[in-house]
Amino acid sequence: MKPGSRLTVAKTLLVLFCFALFSFASKWGGDSFEIWLNGKMVLQQFVHVSKGVQTLQLSQTSENEKLDIYYSHCGRTGSNRYITIKDENGRPLKVWKFSDSNAAMSFRLKEILGLKKNKDSRLSLFYSSKQLPAGRLLATLNTSKENSIASK
């Protein structure tokens, strides 16, 4: 085999190897978020593989529970972060501002459950930050008098 043809074969094999290697790699970067209820993850979503908006079922029995939200912008915590609860018509009912020093955005469920106007209200949970000023709908919150604490 000639030296020039060996080089061509080696380059071709290298290109094929790279295609094969990167075809199994997941997308790099991207935003993701997790919602935790009393230390138990109830929702995790990667925005680039969005499965639509999930619904969390909340009930009166969970009002003393603690909700933690973690939002990651390409592996980093955002700055100037807000969580907003909106009603069925998109009107903001409650806004929390969170410091940049702690990744967790935490509050008690009684702060959400106190916002509902009727026994079966559907509220929306929005996140916004300096990196995402338009905001993103994270989940809908279905509040009812059922005995479940949280479910998808």
C-alpha cells in the first residue's frame, strides 16, 4: 500500500470514529430544573428535551411542607432570580426574589395554598432571572382538598 493511501485510510477511519463517538453523546449544556418537596425530588426536567409542562398535585395536608426549586443555566445558578405564582388568567399572585448566594429557591407550600381562590384552583409556577428575563413556565400546580401530597 502506498504511503499516501495509508494516510487517506487513516483520515477516513478517524472521521468515522468521530461520527460514531459523537452520535452517542447527549447535548451539552442547556437549562434544567428540579423541584423537591421535603427533600424528595418530585420533578426533574431538561429544557432541551422538554416533555411539556408537568402538573404537581398539592393538597391542604401539605401546607407545612417545604418546596425547593433548583434551576441551572448550562450548569450554573442564575442571578437576580424570581419565582412567580400566576393564576389561570396569567395574573401574578405572588413573587419571591432569591439571593444569588444559594442555589435553592425555597418556600413553604402554605404560601402557595393561601393564594387559591376556590377549592380547585390551577396555578402556574414561573421562573425568571437575569439569564432568562422572559421567564419559563416550570409546572402547573393543582390545588385541591385531596389527600395526595405531590404527584406528577
